[in-house]
Amino acid sequence: MGQWTALLRRHPVVRASALAILLYGFASASTSPYQSMVAIRELGLSDRTYAMVGLTASIGYVIMAIAAGFLSDWFQSYRGPLVFVSSFGLIGYGVIYAFPSPLTYALATIGPLALFHATNAMLFGAVRAQSDRFDPEEARIVNALMRIMISLAWVLVPGIVGLALRGQDSMIPAYAIAAVFAAACTATIALGLRGSEMRDKPAPVTKSRPALKDLRVLVAPRLLGRVLGVALISQVLHVNGAVLPLIVTGQAGGQPEDIGFLVGLVAVLEVIFMVFWAWAVRGHQILPALLIAASLYLVYLSAIAFAVAPWQVYAASLIAGFSAAALVSLPISYLLDLIRDRPGLSASLLSVNMFLGGGLGAGVFALGTGLGGYGTTAILSGCLGVVGATLLIIMERRENASDHA
């Protein structure tokens, strides 16, 4: 632990980024566990409309995130683009709280909040640009720290928000709490990333700044196939976030505060088991680990699909915590390593994955609810997650075979 604190003391940009991503996590964790319940049960959106809003928001999110990552590489600084995208959190959350309606929710989710969520990937990019100068052990610690900060936010906030709003007729005040955290995130970035410019890094092999042709890297078949495979895995987290509140407060007969406790329980387990998964893949066996985790997550989703009491969801969440620790953390390292010489563009891969995962999740939600309800949606999503992990392994084996041919 001493090495962790020493690293934070020596590197103010890493320290500020860790605090900023914690605050970003606080904002997201204040509303995301209750989002589908608010949108569908309180504001009256249909399942199909909710899925369409999520898909449209994913498109806006990835366009902005890629553009911001490209500009970060071009200007060799993250502070300006990060201040810009993070400032939309206060606007988006604040508007939903002040003027709750189906139209306001849809517009805020598609516009301001889609931009705000680009903050996540860009903060990882800012830290990656700094940690390239660190020794391998320091870089590993920094990446682990950022992932743990996100999970820590989900440990603390959902249950607190659930308790704070317990007994109230609406969960919309959670958006006011999120707006405060989003404003604090923007202030932290503006004040703490003043030294985030990348010009003082050791010169790479090429000193040229990124050109528009570099964007073609993102659509290369070899790269796009891997991103699609990861997105099929990531969509299980999006679908779970949508169906869990509806299953818990529906067929399982739970209360809104149960959602916060369940999300917090899974987050606690994620923090614990991220250390295990980091140890398990130290020999670079990420893809088999992802297949194991995706298979276990299918078991969890199948369990909640048939849950008829809250305790059954709590029991299944033990499996979710163990497997989600891998599904959250391992794809970050895998994607960032696909374009090592462009930290901004490599971070934008996280945004592309978030877009594809969110878009696929929205499609699975619409299809599953149309076919048989929330339980069917959960099982369908879990099966596709296993398919995604299997595809990654197949692509990797084919590439290795061609390299040795």
C-alpha cells in the first residue's frame, strides 16, 4: 500500500485523475441503478422507447468521445476536452431533476449525458499518457487504481442514495445528487489537470501528431472485430443495469432500496476480486479469463431471470460480483493495448466499446422484452456475452496460426 500512496504523492495528475474518476463514478452510481425504473415506471417510457433512447445516446457518446480523444492527441493535452465533456453532467442531471418528463429525460440522455459519459474513457486516456513514462509496476498500479476508484464509487453511493430516498414516491431526486457530483468532477479536472500536457514525455519513435488518416485505425477489420467481441461481452453489464431494477421491484417483490444494496454488494465483490483477476492474468491469458467470467455471468443472469424473492437475487449477486470484476477490468487493459502509440485514440476504443456495448444492450433489451419479458432479456444477453468471449479466442487463435504459417 505504501507504493500506491507514494505514487499518488509524486504524480499530481494521477492523483487528480483518480479523484475525478471517483466523482464521475459517484454521479453515475447515483442514478444508473434506478435509471430504467425512473424512465419506465415513473416517467412512462415504453420498453421500446427506452431502448431507442439508449441506442441514440450511445451513438452521440461515441462520436464525441472519439473526437475528444483525437483532439487530445492533436493538442497533446487532456484538460480542455475533459473540462468540456464533464461540464455537461451538471446540465444533464440537473435538467432531469428540475423538469422531469419523458421528453426531458430522452433529450438529456441523448445530449448532455452522452457527452458527460465520455469523461470516463478520457480520464483513462489521460492517465495512460502519463503512465507511459512509468516503470511497468507503477503503470500496473495506476491502471488498477483507476479501475478500483470506479468500483469504490459503486460500493458507496447506490445504497446511500437508496436509503436517503427510502419511502419517497419518486427516485428523481437522485438526479440532483448526481448533478452535484458531476460539478465536483468538473472542478477537480479544471484545477487538478493543469500539468496534464504530454509534451514533457520522452519522445516516441515518431514525433508526428495524429492525422485524420489515423482514424482509419479504428475501423480496420482486425481491430474492429476485436472491439465487437468485447462489446458483446460488455453488453451484459448494460442489460443487467436495465433489467435488475425491474426484476427486483417486479417479480422478485423487492423495494427500491434493495437495488442500491445489491449494486453496492456487487461493487464490493468487484473491488476484492479485481485483485484476483489481475493475478490470474499476469501471464497475459486475458481471453480465457473473459470466457470463464462471461459464462459465470450467464449463470447469474439466468438465476435472476427466475427469481421470485429478493434473497434469491442477493444470492445470485455473489456470482455476479466475482465475474463482473473480470468483465469490468480486463477489457480495459485489452483495448488500451490494441493501439499503444496513440493514447487518445486507444482511450477512444473504450468509448467505441461503450457505444457498441450500449447499442447491443439496447437492441437485446428491445428484442428480449418483446419476446418474453425481462427474464428472457437477461438470459439472451448472457448467451451473447459467452458468444463474444468465444469469438475473441477464435480470432486470436487464427491470427497466431497465420503468424506461424
